[in-house]
Amino acid sequence: AQSVTQPDIHITVSEGASLELRCNYSYGATPYLFWYVQSPGQGLQLLLKYFSGDTLVQGIKGFEAEFKRSQSSFNLRKPSVHWSDAAEYFCAVGAQGSARQLTFGSGTQLTVLP
Amino acid sequence: NAGVTQTPKFQVLKTGQSMTLQCAQDMNHNSMYWYRQDPGMGLRLIYYSASEGTTDKGEVPNGYNVSRLNKREFSLRLESAAPSQTSVYFCASSASQGNNSPLHFGNGTRLTVT
């Protein structure tokens, strides 16, 4: 069965600092990988996705993620964090043909200090 | 551009009461989903509808029923609410059920069962 682990429940960074959120997955075939962001009181919004090709993918709001098959990881990065990035971030893994089989991680809460 | 609209935003029920959560999307999407979000557990799929006229169980369907009323609307019903159903419920839609079509989420319904 597929699974997603986000090892960090809560991360605090200062505004302007760099950010890396970790995501490890378990999946038998080539995975479809996603990062979603959830702002307080809102639904989830897609930041970026990886299906195939270049292992470094760019997303919205200045985020990027790198797929590392050897490490079963898909870490999210941002060079300089803004206060508006404070939110909860979810990694997800799925199969090509079926969004109903999408498995979400438990989330990482990001706090940004002024 | 409303996207996915959920009503109500908040609800408190007593054990044994019933209620229906409403969801409507205006993006002409074929597939719709209901998730629940519990602390430390990410999102779990309750039911989904790949297309108008079809519904299928997800990971945690017990205690719930759904109706795909038309292409726009997908409702979730709790026939006899239990405290274990206290959660935040999200409706989502996508153009198709493949993972090439990103999920669009509503803002959620926070349900408390006492």
C-alpha cells in the first residue's frame, strides 16, 4: 500500500530565511507526487506536482520540489520565506489514473517569525 | 469565480441527529470527492463520484451516504451522527478522475458531534 510520511509536524522559520519541508513516500510504481498548501480556514490549494521528466519542478508562489527516487523523497523548498507563507503543507502520492487513490501525508505546520 | 462552494461552514450536532453537507462546483468538472480531515492524519477520502450518476466508496465510508444530484452538486449525508464523525469535511472536484487533473477544494465544513 502507498503511504506518505511528513516527519516534521511543525516548523518555524524567520521571514527571509530558506525553507525545506520533507516528504517521504512509499509506492510500488512511478508515483504521481503533489504538494498542497492550506491557509487557515481555507481548502487545499495545489502548489506543484511531479509526474515525470525533470526531477526539479517549479510551482506557484516561488516554491519548488525535487523528486529523488533513490531516497523516495519529494522535498519542498523555497529560498526566501514570506510571512504570507505561514500555513499547513501537505504532501500527497497517487497513481496515474485515479485521484481517488491519492494518499495525503499528515501535514507540516509552518510558522513564520517576523 | 466561486469554484467549489460548501455549506454550511460550521455545524454542531447531537449524537444521533442527521444532516446533509452540501457541495457545488461551477467549473463543469466531472469528478467530485468528499474528504475528512482529522488532526495528525491528513485527508482521507470518504466517497467520490467519477462522473454524474456514479458514486463509489473511498477509504472511510462507514456512517456516510452521498448523492450526486447533478453534475454540479455532490452532497454528503450523516444519517445518525456519532462523536467519531467530529471532523473538518472538504469537498473537492476535478475535471476527470485521473491525477493529471488537479483537485480543487472548497473551504470546508467544521462539524462537531456532542
